[in-house]
Amino acid sequence: SNETFYNKIKKIFDEGGFEKIYLATEELELLNYLKFKFGNKLIYQDCFRIIGNQSPVFYLDPRPLHRTLQCQEVLLDALNMANCDSLLCGISGVSNGTIYINGLKFKDVYYFDEINL
């Protein structure tokens, strides 16, 4: 749920003493919720975000009903995340790629499923 995401992010944010959060998500509802909760502490790129699986750009998307447009924003997110101090992520190819791009220089890597509230 959005509240679970918020609570886990807030826990890491408070414990780590971070100033800003860079959010990479393809879920518009979660983005809007976290913008409301974190305000100007949240940094994000706002491109190609849609609700659910209704792509407004089917003619550009080689994978209909997928939320990303030719992975352009995923690459931008990975590059932006690789420049952060720490990473909170799920286990995925994007997070693994981000860690690789970062050159293993993150201060900490937190895995979402391992954070206990």
C-alpha cells in the first residue's frame, strides 16, 4: 500500500538523516501520495507517468499496456539514482543496474522487503 511505502521510506529517511529523497516509480498514484507526504523533500522526474495500464502513447510503445515508454525513463531513473548517497530499492534488474552504474559507492543499500516497521 502507499502507506506502507511511505512508512518504510520515512524510517530510512529519518534514521539516515537524509535531506532529500529521489523517487523512481512508474505509479502515478504513489508519486502523488508521496509528493503530498514529503513535500519539497521529494525529488522525481515527471515523465511518461500514467495510472494503471492505460498508455496514452500506444503508437510509440512497442509493449502495449506497459507503463514505460521504451525504457527511456527507467534509464534516466537509474542514472539519477546512481548519483544518490544511498539506495532504497526492491530486488530488480533496475536496482542491480543502478548499483553497477554507481560503482558500489553507495553509503548504504536498503532492500524494501527487509525493512521491518
